Amino acid sequence: MSIEKAVSQRLSRYYQVTVEGKIDASWSDWLGGMRLVSQQETDGIQVTILSGVLVDQVALRGLLNQMWDLNLVLRSVQEVNPSTSQT
């Protein structure tokens, strides 16, 4: 195994990013292949949960910048275990 691959695997994390508003699933490719699930919260606000593996903090920052570019309100960013993910 190459050093680059070993480092990449060690730094990769599974994230869930929740934003206010609905993002259609067709945006997944533009958003780095993240899985998109839209739902209505108990308070009536529509949210989208983006989930998937990001290779490093730079990739996370890039995703957050894309949320900024779309003027979406960030609700949460969580590193989660993919086997216990709710989406």
C-alpha cells in the first residue's frame, strides 16, 4: 500500500452536514457525491442532510464553501459512524 493511500484512509471521515432548505438529489455530483436526503423537521423547517465520506479537512471545507455559495443556512456538521447513520 502506498503512503498516500494509507494517509488518505486514515484521514477519511464519514460526515453528516445538515442545512436548511431542500437540495434536490440531482446536485449530488456537484456536492462531491454526497447522499442527499430532504425532510421536514418537527418545527416545520425543511432541511437537507448531506452524508458521505470526505477524504480530509480540505474536502470538508470545500463542501462547506459550496453550502455558502448556495446561501444555505448551516445547522450542523457531525462526524458519524456510517453504520449508525440515520440517513
